[in-house]
Amino acid sequence: QVQLVESGGGLVQAGGSLRLSCVASGITFSIYGTGWFRQQPGKEREFVGAINFNGGSAVYADPVKGRFTISRDNAKNTVYLQMNMLEPEDTAVYYCAVDYRSRWIATIHFQPDYWGQGTQVTVSS
């Protein structure tokens, strides 16, 4: 019943921008913290960033800090990942997730309760 659906991935040149969206259904989205992860080719899935239930706090992993921004629109059950100044190293499958335990304050210790299926982002040099 719970479903997280990512969209917005694609091919972009280095230095460009993309905005990913994740629409949730089957949960009360507004009471969950939400986050983004990515899995680069040949690597383990890694944390990208997270935002708390009302968007009042957000945290980011060092490789994306200053370039990526997470936001959410609870009225649309949607979390966004704005990616600017993309680099070839950002090429990955990007996944959204929700974490009830980190709803109050965004944390890098994000423990997903549910995952989306992912969307591919490819950055060419």
C-alpha cells in the first residue's frame, strides 16, 4: 500500500541542474522525515540528505553540500531534490525514502521505513 515514486531523472551535462520529485501514497506523508539516497555504479547506496516533517531542518552529505537542496510540499505528498552544479560523480540511481523516527529533526542517521524504486541520473563530462 505504501508507495514512493521518484521522477525527474535523466541525462544532463556537467554543470547543469535537475530536480527530482518523489510522490508518496499510502502513508501520512506530513508526519515523516524524508530523505534521498543514491547508488553510484559499483558502490554501495549512500545517504544524500534528509528533511524533517515540516521542512524546518535539513542535512546533507558532504559531497553534495552546497549544490543540492531538499524541499517538500506536504500538500502534494512530495519531496524534491534540487541538484545544481552536477558533476560526473553524481551519476547514480537516486532513491527517496521516509523515516518516522527522524521526523522531528533531520539527521544523517536516517533509517528508512520505506523506499522508492529509484530514478537514474547520468551526468556527462
